Amino acid sequence: MYEDIHSSIGFKISQTANRLNYDFVHVLSPFDIAPEQRATLELISKDNQVNQTKIASILGKNKTTVCRSLNALEKKELIKRDCQEKDKRVNIIKLTQKGKDVLQASQESVIKFREKLSSDLTKEEINKLFELLNKVSNTVSKEDF
């Protein structure tokens, strides 16, 4: 049965994600980084043993997409990759001082953006939103189609 696009859960989630991403790109533009790059820098800063595979898993992206993002961050001199002695295929990713500086400089803007997102929601509504998004996310898999 045909479903109107405006009553589609997937469409509404995609539309919301696109709007949030558009606004977040604007917030981060003074720092010359994209939202995914900012998230990657944040992950690296919190885990001193993070690698490309772990970043891909946390962000829900494939390794190729994450590799492109890491290459861009490396080109901007925000990260460096350290090859491991035990396994030359595994690179531990570290922030450079410039990366730490960009992360710190953008922190206030990111906090304000995140606070604005939740400003009209109660704690219960936020918890319910997360619960529902997790439920939708776990319901659909590529094998279903």
C-alpha cells in the first residue's frame, strides 16, 4: 500500500537529521571541520587506543567513509596515526596539538548547540526519544530488503 511520504517514519527521521546536520555544519564552519570530523576528534580525545574500526563502529559508518574522514583530518594536521608494532595493519589514532586546539575551541559552540536541541524537551521526553530511535534503528536491517 502506498504511504504518503510525510507520514513515513524514515522520511521524518531523515528530514530531521538533515536539518540538524545543516545547522551543525553552520555552527562548526568557523573551525573548518565537519560534524563527522568533530565527532571523530571527540572520540579520539576520549580513547587513547582508538582505531579506524572502532570509530566506524561507534559512528555507524563503514571503514571507507571513516578512512576518508581520517585522511581529511590528517591533511589538516589535526590527527596522526601511529602504526602498532604487533600488527602493522592497525593504526592507533592520536590528536595533534592542533587537533586538541580545534576540539577545545569548538567545545563551547558544540555545547550550546546540544543544549539548544534539548531545551524544549523534558528529561523524560529525551529518554523516550532515545528509546524510540533505538527501537526504530534496531528494527530495520539491510537483510530485510
